[in-house]
Amino acid sequence: MTIEQSTFSGRMPAGAGDLAVERHGIEPVPENNRYGRPARLFTVWFAPNLTMTGVFTGTVGVSLGLDFWTAFTAMILGTVVGALPAAYLCTWGSRTGTGQLPLSRLAFGRGVALPGILQWLSSIAWDALIGLFGGGALAQLLGWPFWLGALVVLFLQGAVGVFGYEALHRLQTVMTFVLGAAFLIIGAKLLSGVPLPVTGSAHGADRFGAFILTSTIALSLSISWAPYASDFSRYLPRTTSRPRMFWYSALGMVLSFAWVQTLGLWGARLFTDQTAAGVHGLLGGGVLGAFGLLAIAAAAVCSNAMNDYSGSLALQAAGVRIPRPLAAAAAAVLGFLLVLWMHAADTTARFQNLLLFVGYWIPAFVGIVIVDERMRARARRGAPIDIEAEFARPQPWWPAPLAFVVAFAAAVPFMDTTLFVGPVAAALHGADLAYYVAFVVAVAVYAPLRLLLRARPAGTRPGGEAAQPVS
């Protein structure tokens, strides 16, 4: 075995409950190492979203001047639109045995370094977005300084990310019930004493802009799982039902995000950027308040462990020859530093900007890999996918990065953040349509290029080369 193969492959879990460190990286998982049922996709996409990040995101609609029901409608719309492509990509794991960024080498070839590095950086950003609240909750619970609470949370998540696939699935199964109980208690407390924000200050065109921006922020949460999607289904057997995989994944994402964001909408005046303190105050302190704070910290560990795991695969896919467990640990360390930066100043502004910026690249990525997958499926004419043969098929690599960059550039005028407001977004009273524009432009640019530059016979390299081999 070469040094490169030993870096990208390694020990795999032997079955459900095998919690030894998974050293396996971006190499496809062989069929004889596959196990599990599609139902576990529900919990792996449900528990990680029961975080205060989702609650805080839910407060945005009210802060923009929307009433509860208008903000709720926008939130549900964005969540569903973002969850559908993520759930669809999740079905690719069982067919290919390959993680999402590693699989995107089929479309991007050596250009995969671009989305690979972006995904790695995004996983670190998500560590900060979620660890901010988990660290604050643990610090408040134990009377620690914030930095120590954040350090413990990120250490624990890094450990789970190092152990890998099976440890993550097991943790999410348990935490579905633990976190579900915690958020049921929070919901019951809101019902018993917090009135709905039934009126809003935004009217006319400003209300329209706030509706679209709220929807886009909700979409940014659910679609953020798209570059992770098949990472957590790659050990499922090839014969696993794809419709069941899709619906378990979609329901896990939609129900969890809708739940926590609804709580955020409801308690928007209570849950400021100090959401841990808001939960503690809502639950009244004591044992119940302590349980709520502990659940917030545990939720951050659950969600961020997935960030570190997927980030490690993305870094390998980008061509960095570093063992997967070490890459996962490195993401947690860098996430800790970013948490400290977010906590040091205007948390609300930094949170919203980071939340949007870490996702603006994702719709273009989704559009490109879906077009590539559909064209490959058409070329196979119904035959099952042979992932080794697909990686070996020559294809120019440059159309995907080109479409990716063009799509992002086209989306810039439609962006709305506190750092930058594009001219189109400004004209639309803050309506952020950048995610939709990026997806449409990526498909419109990439699909014609793929049709014009069909895969050529092996041995010809006019203007391009074969996608990089898997090892």
C-alpha cells in the first residue's frame, strides 16, 4: 500500500456499535464493509439541528420587522427548499460508498480543491456559529469564563469527530431523545407564559424584502448540509432503498429546523444574542435551568462533531494528504479561535454575516454536481454506477470550476449582509436572492459546457484530463 493509499484509506467500522477510531478517509467504502438501515439517517439529520443556532436564526424574522405568521411561513419555505437537495444528495452515499466532497471530484476533477477548501473553511465557521452558544451555556452552568466553556465544547466535539462515522451515528441516536426532551420543555415554557409576536413593524416593500431575507437565512441553514450529505450514508449497503433514504433525511432536517426556528420566532424578544441566558431565565433556574444549559452545550457537541468529520473528508478531497482523524482535530482547534473572535464584539452582526457567507457557494456546487450526476446516469443507460469506472473516465476538469466562479459572481449583486448589500438586493428592499441566482447560473453555465465537451475516449486529453483517481 502506498503512503497516499494509507492516508486516504484505513480502518473502517465493522458494523453498528463499533466505536473504534475510523481511520478511513476518502477512498470508496467497499460493499463488504457496508451495514446499517436508512432509518438511522433520520436521527443523524435531526439531532444536530436542535441547537441554539437554529433558535437564534428563528429570531431574525421578528428582528427584521415581520409578524410571527409571516416569518414562520418564510422560515418553512426556506427550510424545505434547502433540505430537498441535501436529502437527494444523501441518497448517493449508498450507491457509491463515497463522501460528498470526495464524490464531487467526478465533476470538478483537480478543480475540486476550490469547493474542498471552501467546505473545510465552512466546517470551521459552523464550529464557531454553534460553539458560540454551546460554550456560553457551559460557562454559565459551571461559572466558568466563556473561553473555557468553549474550549471544553470544542474539545469534546473534536474527539467525536476523530472517532468518526459510527460514533457520530450512535451519538445522534441518543441525543435525538435527550435534546428532544430539552426543547419540548423550552416549548412548553414558551406556551405557558410568552405571547406570540403577532404584529410587525415592516410594511409594503420592506415587508417583502424582510420575508425573502428571512426565507434565505432559513434556506442557508438546511442547504448547508448538502456538501456533507453522502458522508453519513456512505456505509449503507448499495441495496438500501433510495426513497426511504431521501424521506428519512428530508424529514430529519425539516422537522428539526422548523421546530427550533419556531421557538426562536416565538421567544424572539427573550432570545437575544445571549440565548443561553434567555433559556436559563425562561426555565427559571434550578435543576430545570441547569438541564437546559447542559442540553445546549451537548447540542453544540453533536452538531459540530459532524462539521469536523466532514471537514476532514473535504480537506483530503482537496488534495491535502493528512490522516482523517488529525484533520478533524485541526478543524476543532481552528473553530475554537473563531468562536473567540465572534464572542469579542457585535455577536448578532457577525453571526448573520458568517451564516450567510459560509453558504453562498453551496447552491452553485449543488447545481454542478447534480447536472454531472444526471448526465453520467444517462450515459450509463440505467446500469448501476461503478464508482471506480466513473473516476477513470476522462473528462475536462475546467467547466465545473468555471461555472462555480461565474455563478458566485452573478450572485454578488443579490447578496444582503451587514458588510455588503448588493445593488439588486438594495433595490428589492433587502431581499436576498443570491442563493437562487447562484444555483440557476451554475446550471445554465455548466450544463451546456458538459453537453459540448462530452467525455472523450481514453487517452485523449484536449484541454483537460481525467478526474483525479481515488487513491
